[in-house]
Amino acid sequence: MKNINFSGSYLKSDVTFLLKLIEIEDLAVDKKEKLIQSGKKHYSEMISPEYQPSEKYLNIFYKSLELNIKRFSQDILNFAFNIPQNSIIVSLARAGTPIGVLVKRIAHNRRNIDFPHYSISIIRDRGIDENALKYILEKHPKQDIFFIDGWTGKGVISRELKQWITKFNKKNNTNIKPNLAVISDISGKADFSVSTEDYLIPSSALNSTISGLVSRTILNSDYIKDNDFHGCKFYSELQNSDLSLWFVDKIVKFTETLKPTISNFLTQDFKQEKMCKNYIAELMDKFSISDINFIKPGIAETTRVLLRRIPYMILLQDINSDEVQHLIQLANEKGVIINEIKNLPYTAIGIIKKLKEING
């Protein structure tokens, strides 16, 4: 039923995934996309296969990591030093999980605080895992939940968190704060962040092999019953390619040479939020896109589009930037159009193919 002691490929002390391990058949990306866009199935009901990254792509990943390691390590250190002391870290699986593991390790080493860390599921249009929240509240009745994720794109998860936590509080007479903290808040929608820059957060460039070998979360009634946590797959077959602990160890070691540089989180940036909203509206008009979910702003979300969806096009601010070479490699591997737009307000934007184009 519930896998309370499940930590993926991380150490038991790093994280507890409040997820149900399930065996669900993989569905090819194109078939999944058609079911999503036709409205026959919600994306969370299906999962696509994950593969070992190509040697060329991994080489670009390592280069990108070295390019950003100082900036990311400084940001993650600042993040770890700003979490309130009486908190339970609840990372949103799976993009938030590596961030949560890093924060827990750094806080333990540098602040002498052993934050409990759980990773739980939240799914667009389906909500947050209420059974996981109830479990956390029962285990830690006197501590405050602090939600974290890796980044924002359009701010959808921030919006979903507020909506569903508000409903949960009313339903259960609780007082959970529906605040989200991220490393990079490019949409201006997070409550707390340490940066609004659109730069490559290294863990966004890979799938399960940098996230504890855990899949994206799944909510399918054939596998998940009323009292279950949301589900996931564990990719044990990819363990020889797993970089999850290697990545955490590398970043933690690098932070040992640094000092915190901000004393407070940045708060929600309404100017950034307005810019994001207006620019996406412009893109929807320019490319005749009727569904806002087809546009994925930011380098992290663009990476996800190339790894997990059927991309139509990627927009790049600077095609020669070292930051986007992994995107170019993935786009070339999949035959995706690359369009350079110098005045792009983000490093990259991914655009998903319409159903008609997939069928064509």
C-alpha cells in the first residue's frame, strides 16, 4: 500500500517519498500526447519510458554543470539558510526533490538543523496528495510545513498549491500556509525565491537519473485507491546511470567554500509576473496557440518539453550560449525547430506540438 520508508536511490536520511510504488505500463510519448490533447486522459494517468541519456548529451550536461556550479551552489546555500528553523521541508516531486535533499544536507552541516524532509505529489488540475499531507501532520503536529520546488515556469504549481491547500484547510480544519519557495522564480509567482534569473538549474537537465530514480508522479485510479498516496515508478534498471547522490555530494562539497550572501528570501515579484503573463499572451497570438499549457517558458521547462513531450519548436535568446547547448543537442536529436529571438525575456521557451501537427 503506502511505502513509508521509500527513499528512491537517495540515502534514507535524505528524504522520504510519500508515494506508492506501482508497476504501470509505459506509453510511447506520441501516443500519450494524443490522449492528452484529445482529452481522453489526463497526463498524470500515464507515464512514458525513460532512457539512459546519450553520451554526447551527458558530456554537455557535465559541461553545463561546471558552467553553473558556483551560481547554483550559492543559490542553494542561500536557500538553506533562509528556511525557518521549525519547518518540515516538503518538496514537490519530482523537480523539488533534489533541491530538498540538498537543503536538508546543507542545513544539517552548516546550521546544525535536521529538517524532516518529505517529497509528495501535486498534479495540475488534480491537486495535492491529501493523504500525504495528513500523514505529515500526524507525524509532526507542532511544526510548520515549508513547500519547496526547483523553479517556476508560468507559476502553475504555485497557483495549484494555493488553491488546493486552501481547500484542504477548510475541509480538515487545518492551517497550512500555502506558500511556495523555489530557487529560480522566472514567473514572479512564487512566494519566496533566491533568484528570478532564468539559468540552468542542473537537476532540470536530466530525468529520474538525477532525482533518485523516481518517475514523475502518477494518479491513475486503476492503481491508486482512496487511501493511497499518489504513485510513481522506480527505475532500478537505470541504476548504472544514476547521478542522484553524485550530484548532491558534489554540490554540498562546493557549498563548503561559500558563505550565505542574502539574509532574506526574495518575495513575490509582481512586475515579473505581469511581464510573463503579457509575453505568453503575445506568443499565443503570434503562433496561433489556443492552449496556454502548450507554452513552457524558461530553460528548465524547455528541457522538460524536449525530454517528455512532443516539441514543435524551441525559442532561444542566444543560440551560442553555453547554457542552451543541451537544448540544441536534444532538439537536433528529435528534429525540433530552433528559433533564435534576441529580445526573448527568457533564456529559452519550449512550444508543444498541436494534435493536428502530430497526426500530420
